Amino acid sequence: MADIRNNFIGIKSPNPFWLASAPPTDKAYNVVRAFKAGWGGVVWKTLGEEGPPVVNVNGPRYGAIWGADRRLLGLNNIELITDRQLQVNLQEMKQVKKDFPDRAIVASIMVPCEEEAWKAILPLVEDTEVDGIELNFGCPHGMSERGMGSAVGQVPEYIEMVARWCKQYTRMPVIVKLTPNITDIRYPARAAKRGGADAVSLINTISSITAVNLDTFSPEPSIDGRGSHGGYCGPAVKPIALNMVAEIARDPETRGLPISGIGGVTTWRDAAEFLALGAGNVQVCTAAMTYGFKIVQEMIEGLKSWMDEKGHATLDDVIGRATPNVTDWQYLNLNYVTKAHINQDLCIKCGRCHIACEDTSHQAITNIVDGLRHFEVIEEECVGCNLCVNVCPVEGCIDMVPLHAGELDRRTGKIVQPTYANWTQHPNNPMAQKPTPVQVPEQEVEPAE
């Protein structure tokens, strides 16, 4: 059986699944239930400075986007950091860590961007003997209006400055949580590294308004007829998160910087994808809020089963495996040619592939052949875009078949070349470089079962 024990910047946990800083980690009751369900660690809901706690709204705090089957795809949250007294949180953190010494507990912190504020809270957190701290530079609503959260995370110089303070005033590992509400995620990640951060975590939530009530004309969730932008999370944000994790993992200036992956993790497969792109572990929130804490059991067993099937003995066999295969568009192989193929035995003749291709793409799929309803790819028109694969409701009905070197591409009338060629070498590129012939290696094809 695969060993999924996790060691993230020296913080050990029995598996790589942590609960993210959010409502599920706001108090000991929740965290204890989570640990009993099997979670490897938690990031305690964000702590503020000592004194009167923040005040949250007393009405709806969430907006949602659902799929056609009412499955939750995205959640918008306007809740702020913890509204409980700092000392209460600290006492509970200390007790839970004592009761569950094998689990990871990290304290999320957000205080004003002043050295004395950070200097004051860090010893208090350190006294709880938790495993590390996460600097919340990502929250996009409420706290950012007060000069905290994403207001800090959008300024690399502030990130570097606060990270440096934290490394100066605490022995605990420092994780910087990054906001996705920025043009290029590499700049804040570089700043965190310059400041001495031990790791980064991402993504935090995305600024959003999920809906407008067309009777009251108020954004949802509505508080007495008015609404505010909130933080968007859940399965819908996963592609954004994966891209940002990959950008940091492959950036020469941040390569090797440990990453805790966050954003839409709902299944073991989601987690494996984050790990493959360079994350050292994953944090989960929306899935737990949707399905409950026991969902982690499916994640654990699924990840182990997949690793066993593929021969991966430990997480280190998976982490970063996909990162070298992420490249810029200009380096993609333009001599790689594929054509769509429709399996007639699986086709239910719904026509979605035809109408998508006919109306919005390349008119490369028939709908009538010899007077009968029949959907077939016209190779002379197919550009291999794979839109038909993605709109087809039957999994495996349409697949993309690569043309081998030496075969004729009926659309272009040209022979498929065995060499690698990209846009930097293409004759249509006014800045083209002289190509260097490179043989494209034959890809191994697993035999069909």
C-alpha cells in the first residue's frame, strides 16, 4: 500500500489533506471532528489581533453557482476572519494540538501591516505549540478594505516586508497565503521567497458577485437589500488554481519553493493533479462544507489506490511530475496533428457534436449521410480542436487520434513531419528563429484492456 504520510516544510501529518482556514476550522469542536474523520491537518480560521474581535454580518454569508443537477460548482463567501476572542482560539488550539500530536495545526494570522502588530501576536501563537503560521494575504473582502488581506497580497513589497518580520520574530515555519486577484502570481511568490518565507499557499478566494436578485436588484447574498463582493471558491476555481501553482513551480526564481495547493479540491484526483504540478500538500474547504468531513476518507483511499495502480510508493514519486510538461504556448509542437473519431457503437445520435462544430467551429461533422441521421468526422475539415469531445454527453464516444509521421493530413494536404517545430521557428512568425531539427520520440501507447 502506498505511503501517503506528508512532510511539508518539516510539518508532519498522516496524509496530505489539510482543511483550509475557513468556517470549518473556526473552533475546537469542528477541528476535533475533522481529525476524527481522518484529516491530516488544519489551518485554523484566521486570527486577528488582541482586543474586540471583528463583527460578521448576521444574515446570509454565501452565494452559490450550481450545475444543472443542483451540484454546487462555486461558493461566494462574505464572512470575515474569526469573530471569537483571540485568547479563546489560542487556548483551544493548544489543547487540540496536545490531544492530536500527530496532526498538523497551522495558525492563520491577519493583523494590521505594522511591525509591532505582528511582533505582538507571534509569541502568543508560538506558545500554543502549533506547527506553523500562515499569513493571510489573500482575503478579498471586508478585511482588504481595512488595509489587510489581499490589500497586502497585491503589493509584493508588503509581502516581503511582513514575511521578513515574521521570520525575525518567530521560530515557527512561515507560509504566505497568496491572493489570485493579481495579474501575475509569480511576483508575490517571489516576494514571499525574498522575505524568507518557508512556503506559499494558494489560491485564496477570487473577488466575485455570484448573482443578482432580479426582484430586489440586490447582489446575492443580500443583507437588507444590499450586497457586497465576496470570495469565490469551489470546483469552479480549480483551473485557475492549478495554473497559478504551476507558474510558481516552474518559475526559475521560485522553483523549489514549497507550495500548499488550494482551490476546488473535491476528489483524490483533484489532489493528485495539484501534487503533480508541484504542490507538497493540498488544502480543502468547499468540499468539506458541501459533503461533510468524512469526504476525506474517499480522498485518502482514492489517492492510495491510484498510487498503488501506478507504482508510486510515496508522495515524492508524484509531487512535481507534471511540472516539466508545462510550457509556454510558443513551444508547443506544431507538427503534432490529431483528428476526432466518433465511435458509432457508442453514439446516441444526439447531434451535440454536429451543432457545436457546425455553428461555432469548423463544419467538420456530418448530421445526415445517405438520408439518415449519422454523425461522422469530415477529416478534410477537422482541425483537431476537440470541442466535440467536450460537448459529447457520452464519455469515450469521441476521441482524438494522432496522425503518425508520414501520414497525410487531408485538411492541409501535407505529410505529417517527424520533427518538432514550434512557433518560434514558424515561417509566419516575423521573429522566427532558424529551426534545429529534433526527432519527436515515439509515444508509448498502453494496450487496450
